[in-house]
Amino acid sequence: MATYDLIVIGAGPGGYVCAIRAAQLGLKVGVAEGRATLGGTCLNVGCIPSKALLHATHELHEANHNFAKMGLMVQPPQVDWARMLSYKDEVIAGNTGGIEFLFKKNKIDWIKGFASIPSPGQVRVGDDVHEAKAIVIASGSQSSTLPGVTVDEEVIITSTGALTLGAIPKTLVVIGAGVIGLEMGSVYARLGAKVTVVEYLDQITPGMDGEVAKQFQRILQKQGLTFVLGTAVQGVERTATGAIVVHKSRKSEEEARIEADVVLVATGRKPYVDGLGLDALGIQMTQRGQIATDARFATNIPGVYAIGDVREGPMLAHKAEDEGMAMAEVLAGQHGHVNYAVIPSVIYTTPEVASVGLTEEQLKAEGRAYKVGKFPFMGNARAKAVFQADGFVKILADKATDRILGAHVIGPMAGDLIHEVAVAMEFGAAAEDLARTCHAHPTFSEAMREAALACGDGAIHA
Ligand code: FAD
Ligand code: NAI
């Protein structure tokens, strides 16, 4: 039993970042976390393990498809699945251990166990009740399933099961062509599984710039993924050897069935608030089951705040982290702020897909006058050299002022390249500012500059 300035509930990217920044700003901080390791969904069963498997299988793809082109003559690699999973576990352990080290360094107490809030200013973990001037709920999210689908994490799985399968399936049906479906679908397609993705809407990755989404779908199809779009899953039945996915076309209403060894349900995530005692506390929730907060993350109960996946906004680790930092600054009497207009999003497939700011569809809907600067990676020497010229950069700028309004990239290192535009947007830059900035040759980033040039007098290499 102890008294704190701040107790954070949940040690994911939102919670642990909030705790570290608050400690740096001089607050006495405790963090309640019920998992055996710190880092939340992201480090344990999300961003980090999925990127480890994406990396390993990308290397496999390179060895199988591109090594010989460069004169690297090797035997086709054998996949040791158990070893690949332990590599992934080692990556997780390195990262979660790193957070534990940072907690010690910043003198943050890890209060081990699942917490509830019996009353404002109090956090209960097991039999202990701790006092806190401020409580930040950063309890994250969990996979949401569909009616008629019972997840067992062996045959009918969520992303969590997809990170620990006992064997590589020969056939995989993915329900949902969103981020998880396409990242994990890519992992198993590269490992040799026949992957079919069933999506309710008529395009993959809803919300993404339409042109990019189309190109992305074409590239994934070339990589062997099959898409069944405009189709609603009715249910999934277990069989002796796997499962059958029953789905219905939204246009023709025709019903069809696909058999698979494994079915991955990737239809979104929902806030996780179980066991916190929010009802009894009288915390207001939104219609979507998120904790309702104001712009400074305050709930309707004084002294209780919420950040990350459990409140509104994109369910992204870096959004949670930014809220964590801003939250700590608010609690320390500073002016914490998150610019929600400039939050990049990245899909870590090959090629990567990244975007920041508005899409062309959003600009059209808003009736904004805009211009488009596009540049294909085919005109980028470095991308051609590494067999990754199949993509493009698209920069959208205000027609009158040239101010950058958004950028969409499909191509090599898109997830890193996008930050050039994110920084430019934070500074209110014009496309010409980017176009006039010298970019090193030969780098992928030259494609960003060329797209910016294309917003003006034209790209050089197109
Ligand atoms: P979480 O990371 O969910 O952490 C919440 C923590 O709170 C958990 O550890 C939980 O155990 C704990 N907790 C909950 N209730 C209690 C309680 N009562 N007491 C104590 N502890 C409690 N985002 C990206 O930006 N990039 C990616 O590449 C990416 N990849 C992803 C891949 C997958 C497969 C998944 C599932 C998600 C991915 N995400 C990615 C999303 C990202 O993981 C989340 O947006 C991020 O983890 C949210 O952080 P958070 O701090 O809000 O919550
Ligand atoms: P998502 O929201 O990205 O995609 C879900 C997809 O399922 C949508 O395309 C939706 O139309 C479809 N769908 C819903 N119901 C359906 C049905 N009955 N039949 C067929 N399709 C259906 O959700 P996803 O992929 O589960 O990811 C959850 C969250 O995790 C996302 O918010 C994402 O931001 C985050 N995440 C981020 C990553 C990254 O930043 N690289 C990686 C993985 C997850």
C-alpha cells in the first residue's frame, strides 16, 4: 500500500510512456500491469512479434526469389518454424525487458496484478489499495470477433493465435482485409500457405487512399494472396481437419464455403475495460464502448483519465505513446498536446504502405481545391536496384497555397519515408519546401522529393 502522484493502469505503449514521462517530470509513479511482462499488446502480442515474423519471412522471400538474380547461389532455405517462433520470442523478451529496465531507471513501481478503481483516488490490486492523486487508465484493447464465430486460438484464431501456431497451415482464410489480416496473411503466404482473404467491403484496407489500395491489392495478388471482396462472413464451422468459412456476396446474396486448416479473424479490435469497475464508478462511455474523455484525456470522474486504444482515435501504438507523453505533461502542469491531423499509419508488408494526413477521397468529399504530385519508384535508381520499384509516392497539396495536406506511399521503406512529410506538415510546409530540399543520392527518399517536384513544375526522373 503506497501513495502516488500517479497510478497508470496498463503498461502498453500508452501507459509505460506516460509513466516514464511523468517520472521524468518529477511525479511519484506506480504502474499496475497484470501481464507477466511489460509492454502491453504492442510488445507482447502485437507490433513487435508481428514485425519479427514479417522480417523473417521477408528474408525468406528474398532468398527464394531475388538471391539468384544477384548471383547468390544458395540451396532453397528450409523453414524451422519452432526456431522462427523462438526468434520472435527473443525479440519480445528483449523489448519487454527493456521497459522493465526503464521502469527501474526512472524509479517507477510496477504494481503486479490486474487493477480496479474502487473509488476516485484509489486503485485496488489484489488485497492492496493504493492511493493516487491521478489515475490514468491505459488498459488497451482486445480482438473483436463476429457473431457465429467462436475463437479457440488453435484453428479459429485471432492475431494472438497467429503468432504461436503449432504448425504452418497449408490453407489459411483471413476474415478482414485490414492491417492485421494483410500483415499476418503475408507472413503465412510467404511461408507457403494458400491464403484467401474475405472482406466485407469492396476494397481492401478501408480508409486508405483508393489508388494506393488498388495497387496494394494488385501487388499482394502477385504474391499469391486471393481476395474475396464485398462478402460478409456468416459463420465459421469447425471440422475434423480445420474449419469451413460460410460467406455471402453482398451483391448477389449467393452463399459459398471455403475450407481451411486455419481461419484468422481480423475484423477489428475493441476497448478492453473488463474488471476495472467503471460501471460502479460511473465512468461515461461512448457508444463504441470507449472511455469518454475530453481533449485533455479527463473522464467525467475527477482525477481519472484515459489514453490509448481504450479511448477514441486510431488504435496505433504511436498514437497511444503520444497521448501518454501529453497526459504526463498535463498532470505536471504543462500543456500536453497531440496533433491528430498528423498521425502516420504504416502497414509493414513488402512493399510497405504508409500514409499521413488526408486522402484524395477525403479532399474531394470536403470540396477542397488540391493538386497531386506522383512519382513511381520505377524512376528511383535505388528501388530498382533492390527489386522494389513496384510502387509510388503521392503527395497532395493545397492548390492555392501549395501547403502539404497529405502523403501516401507504397514502396520500399515507406514507413520511414512518410516521416519526412509528417515533419513537413508539422511545420506547415509547402510541397515546394520539400522539393527544394537536397536529398542524398541514391536513396528511396529521392522519390519523396520527386513527388513534391511533381506538385510544381514536374519531377525530373519521370
Ligand atoms: P495495450 O498495448 O493494449 O496495453 C494495455 C495493457 O493494459 C495490457 O498489457 C493489459 O494487460 C493491461 N491491462 C488491462 N487491464 C488492466 C487492469 N485492469 N489492470 C492492470 N493491467 C491491465 N500499432 C502500431 O502502431 N504499429 C503496429 O505495427 C501494430 N501492430 C499490431 C499488430 C497486432 C497483431 C496487434 C494486435 C496490434 C498492433 N498494433 C500496432 C496496435 C497496438 O498494439 C496498439 O495500438 C497499442 O498496443 C495500444 O497501446 P495501449 O497502451 O493503449 O494498450
Ligand atoms: P481493421 O479495422 O484494420 O480491419 C478490419 C477489416 O475487417 C475491415 O476491412 C472490415 O471491413 C473487415 N470486416 C469487418 N467485419 C467483417 C465481416 N463480417 N466479414 C468480412 N470482413 C469484415 O482491423 P484489424 O486488422 O483487426 O486491426 C485492428 C487494429 O490494430 C487496427 O485498428 C490497426 O490500427 C491496429 N493494427 C495496426 C498495425 C499497424 O499499424 N501496422 C498492425 C496491426 C494492427
